Amino acid sequence: MNKRSLLILSLVGLIAFSSCKKSDDNTDIGTGNNPPPVGSTIDVRGVIKTNQTWKKDYKYRLRGYVYVTDGAILTIEPGTQIVSNKDSAGVLVIYRDAQINAIATATDPIVFTSNETNKAPGDFGGLVLAGQATGNGNHAVMEGGLDPAYSAFGGSNDAHSSGTLKYVRIEYAGKAVNPGDEVNGLSLYAVGSGTTIDYVQILRGLDDAFEFFGGTVNMKHLIAYNNADDDFDMDDGYRGKIQYAISIKDKGFTDNKGTSGDVSNNFEADNVNPANGFLLTRAPITFPVMSNFTLIGPNNASGTSTDYGWSMRWRRGIKFILANSISLGGQRGGMRLQEDSTIAYYVRGASAFYNNLLNAVSNNIDLEAAKALSGGTTYDLNSVTTLTTGTYKSTFLATVADAKLTDPFNNTAPNLKPATGSPALTGALFDYSTLSDAFFDKVSFRGALDATNDWTAGWAAWNR
């Protein structure tokens, strides 16, 4: 072996050692005077405390939990792949004072995915952002088996920034540590409104797609595709705004609920869990304001899992506004309202299912029970239905076909564009409550897509 070969082997060994060692000194791998060969897979583990740039020329493999902290900024170039093998289910945590700068393009997205030949849900752990915005303390620490030194979250700065995610895809995520204690595709803990999240897809995850634990982050252009549990799970006082979002369910793929009685939904949203000892009115109250969603359930197709629930499950004291949206094929029902306070907010106008198109397999409206509210008024299914189709201007479609979307139940290649004659082509309204906010584009169509502009093209993935 000649001296040149020995030198190359020595450099490669030094790089491998520095990138694999467990320490608080993760080096800025892939840069410097002697970078690894283009196309190398670089292992990353431990704690990152200084600015790093992950480059498109390399594949970055997370080995277990990786924490970015101490004010560090992790920049990820367009086209970069961040991967994990199932033996470690890597989790990237952007912790409180740190930021992620993952800005890609529709033609060159950033992808978090499995490194296995035969990819499966749970191979990749997930992406966690922990910010400094307010929440209501429903969760004392972050879920998913994180290091206690990096498990606290939240603060008092609702305008805090955890960075930017743009044109990012997260595949085969989910890490269950214990029942009810999981890492999701994208977990957002008290993330503030200074954060930018736009064009993000979560697909084939083992648990929830997007889960919000308090905070005020606003988001646009989201896709949850074929995830096992809830696609949008909101609690702990989350109070952000969202526009343009897609939720599509695989008829046979649900989270294993065991004997818990829980189910998988397009939406599951709460204020607090009373099992934690909190009143449902604990402040700040979870109150998302949303427009232009398209929710596609299994629609009772042959082989549908018995663990499927509702298109929307609003419960445990939540307030919400969902407007200008389309919901089709909810298995147990369309919109379920649970608990006195949730129903009271709805019937008194604090919450609204506004100007939407809805058809479920059964029970477009599913009320937990008739409720006698303070003041002597009782609200039952008929009165809530009248409110929804009257004051709240929503339409119950006779069949899912009446929405006239192009091909919404083709799971391998869904096409959610409204076809000619669709009631979704026109009629959007932004005249209720804070829908007038400048965050919302005042479009004319209902649902996530119009007839011509497919914002999912180029960067989103299907048939997985």
C-alpha cells in the first residue's frame, strides 16, 4: 500500500471517528478543508451546540436522539437527506433557544426518511421543535423518551422563532416509547409565531402527523398522508392559524389502540386531558383558526380498520374555527363534539364549523349527548345541526361524489382538485371572527386546492 492510500484511509478514519463519537462537540461535518467524499453517509449523534450546515452532497444519518441547543442554528441545504435506521429511530430535536433553517424548493425538497432497503413506519423517529411560546401546562415535559435535560418546553414569548421549514418531507416517522408517549412526524412544543412552516408533508408515520402542544405558530401548505393515528392533533393551548392543508387516510393503516378505546382521526383536538387533574377551562385555551382544509377518510371502503374514528373530534374544552373546507368519508362520523364546554363554545359562537362541505359515512354531526347548558338552554343534535347548516353556512352533501373532486379516494394517486361544476370552486368566506386576519389569503375556492394550481406538485410524495 502506498503512502497516498495510507493518507486517504487515515483521513476517512478520522472523519468517521469525529462524526460518530458521542459528545457535546459534534463537528460541522461535511465542511472544512478535508470533507468526506461526495455521497458519503455521515453519522450524527449527541448534542450540537455550534452552528452547522448539512449539505446536499451528503446523507446525514441520525443515531438516536440528536439535540440542537445553546443558540446553535442548524442550516440544511435544499435536496439534503436526513435518514435513520430502525435500530435507532433517530430523532432531531431543535431545543428552545436553537433554530433550524431548512429552506428548500419544490424541485429539490429536504427529506427526512428511512435508511432501510424495505422502508417501514417507525424507521425514522421524527422532528421535534421546542419553542418559548406559552401553553397551559397540560404536558409538563415533552413526550417520547427525551433526555430530561432537554425535555422542558415553553415560556412567555409568543413571537419566538424556532426557525424555518419550507419544502420539507418527513417519511416513515414515529417512535413509541410507552403507550401514549410517542414521537410524532412533526412535534411542535410551544412553538412561537416567529417560526415559518410552509410546504411540509408527513407521510406513512406510525403515530400522529402534526401534533401541537401549545404555542402560536402559523402554518400553510401542509400534507398528512397515510399516517396511522391523528393527522392534526392539537392541545395544551395551541392558538395558531393554518391555511391550505390536506389529510388523507389509508383505509387499513391505524395506530394499534389496544383496549384504550382511542381511535384514529383526521383531527383530534383538546384543551387539556382531565386525567392530568386540570379543569377543561384551563388557560390559555386551545383555539386554532383554520381555512382551506381537505380531509379524506376511508369512506367505508372494504378492509377499513375498525380503529378509524371521525373526520374531526373536537373535545375536552377546545375552541376552534374551521372554514372553507371539505371533509369526506369520515368513518364513524364527520364532526364530533364532546364535553359541555366544547359544545357551549360551539353553540354560543366562540367556535364555528363555517362555510364547509361535509359528507361522512354516518352522522355528519356527532354530538356526545344532549347538553343542558347554563341559562336553561338544552342543545341536542337537531339544534346543533340547524346551527351548523344555518348560521354557520355549512353544507351537508348527499354523497361524497357531490363534492365533485377529481379523484379523492384514489389513495395511491389522489387528486383533490375540484372538477367542473364542483361547489368547492367558489363561495369561500372570510367574514367570521378572525378569518379576516391578514394571514389568510382571501381566495374564492373551498378546500386545499383550486382547479389549476397544484401546490403539492414536485415535492410531495404519494403511493407509499
